[in-house]
Amino acid sequence: MIIVTLRIFVPPERRDEVLKTLRLFLGPTGVQPGCISCRFYQDIENENALTLVEEWESQADLDKHIRTDDFRKILAVMDISNEPPEIKFNTVSKTVGMEFIERIRGK
């Protein structure tokens, strides 16, 4: 699995425009083959700091997504950012849940 995390800092006067663009991006992205999830979040301490998180089944699926016209919207949003955007691509080889905590805590 690949997890993409993009954090941007939008100018207050462009915030509504960026939020609208991100909302329009979520639907088409979420139904692309290989997309596990696609969400964006607003920082509770700074309403102009936004984070987009995408989860992809494979590198091939992510590569196809990055080549889409919809992804150009994300590139445009990145250009609006007040500060250099922070983007990370994390490869996850294993995911555990509550059983991990129970094992560590000895329950």
C-alpha cells in the first residue's frame, strides 16, 4: 500500500476556492481503480493548513492516478500554497490494529 500525504497552506482569500477544488477532487479519485481511500483535513489550529491523504493499493495504481487530469487540480492547488507544500509517499508493507496494542500490553 502507498499512502500519499500532501500538506498545503493556502492564502485566506483563496481558502474557499481551494476547499471547493479539493471536494471536487475527492469523488473522482475515490472511485479510481486501486484507490483505498481519499480524504482531506483542515488543521484545528490553522484553518488555512489543509492535508490531503490518499491510500493506494499499488505503485502502478498511484502512477496512473498521477497521470490523470484530475491530479492536475492538485498540482494547481500546490501552486497556490503560501509555503512550499509538504508531500510524502509512504510505502506500507504491514498494517496491524487493536491486536497489536493488546499484544504489547499483555492482554
